[in-house]
Amino acid sequence: MATDYDAPRKNDDDTESLEAIKESEGTSAASDVDADDHSDSFSIPEVTNEEQDVVVVPKQEDEFTCSECFIVKHHSQKAKKNGEYGPVCVDCAH
């Protein structure tokens, strides 16, 4: 069955008055904002200054940098035609 998403929705739940909605939101909002309730449950994680050893290998002779995505790829991933600003990989050529 097709659904008309532009048609106004009428449910039995729509009969609640605006005053009743404001009343229920006012009482629940006051109980949610209690600052003393959850102050112990949050803690700041310890930050350690660990050195991360990363070896960066320079671009090899059989690699190129794609002018679209700027990822260094093997020459077998090079598209047959170049892009506007240089070589393009096969993923960006599509």
C-alpha cells in the first residue's frame, strides 16, 4: 500500500493538551538536572605521554601520489589518463 507522506497525521496520541505536555516536561526536567546525583560516576582518564614510534617511508620510485585523493599508491593503480592536475588513481578516475 502506498503511503502519502504529505498527508496530515492524526493519531489518538495527538489529543494531549499543550499544558499537559509542558507539565510533564517541567517535572521530568527538574529531576534530570540534579548535579549531586552523578558527580561521582564521571572521571577524567589519565593521559600518559607515551612516545609512539612510527616509521615514515618516503615515496618509492614505483609509486605516485594521486592528484585527487592525495594517497600514495603503486604505479599499477594509476589510471590510463591523467586528471586535471596530474596522475589519478583508478579509484578516483571512475
